[in-house]
Amino acid sequence: MEIPAISLKAIVLVHWLLTVWACLTPWLPYSFILGNLSVLALGVWAIAQRDSIDAVVMFLMGLAVTILTDIVHIGVYYTPSESLYERTLRDAFRFSVGMAILSLLLKPVSCFFVYQMYRERGGDYNVNFGFPTVSRNRDTYQSIDQQDQSSAAAGSVAQVEDGKHGPRTY
């Protein structure tokens, strides 16, 4: 079963629209707005640079972080705002909360599709944060002994031609 290809433009557009609708009534703090719009700016960067792996990784990590921050924002600010909008703009407040929750529910799905795009652009399965690591894979190393053996073999041929047999010089 093949995973359907979802356009990065569609993901950014849907999350932008849901973020705008979530901010219709001013019940969420500016950190919600700035966090989500910053991640959407990373999405625009990923759209603009089609071959950049870094842009997609940053967008993916931003979506993952905003999942957590959206949970905190909605959890902390819903109850005080609900009593504030109980008499006026109640329907607009409910619509705004619904869009914030819908955006939160769609973010893991968006993360899945953005991860697929990351793999399509040539990203590998592990995420490297730039910290140095020690690996046991020595397939890419060239042994120093092999170079010495080839130069020693050339030296022994020269020694045999001269008729000298003795210790090898390195």
C-alpha cells in the first residue's frame, strides 16, 4: 500500500488557515501566534527550496514542538477565556477553540507526511543534531598498513633487483 503524496503547499496552507481561525477571538497568547507562524515560515522556506533537506527537517521539528506548545496553550488559556466569552462572542470563541484543536489534531498527520517528504529529498532515517558521535563502522577507513605493504612491495622488488636482501626501510 503506497502512501498518498500530499503537497507541502497544502500542509502549510491548511495550518495557516487553522491558525488564523484559531486567533479570531483573542483568547490565545502571542506566543501561540508567533510559534505557529514561525513554523509556517519554515514551511514556506521548505517550499521555496525544493532540494533542501535542512528546510524540511526544521519544518518537521517545528511542527513537533508546536504540538507540545499548543497543548500547553490550549490547556492553560481555555478555562479563563471560556468564562470571559460566556456572554459575548460565545459562538466565535467556540469556533476559534475548535479550529485550534483541529490544528492540533492534524499536526501529527502533517508530521508524518513531512517526514515522508524528508525521506524523498534524500534524508536518512536518523536525525543528526550536530553532536559528534563515535561509530564502530570502519568500512570507509583506509588502512595505513595497506599503503605500507604496497610501498614495501615496491621496495622489495628494487632490493631483489639489486641483489640485496636485508631489512626493509619505511
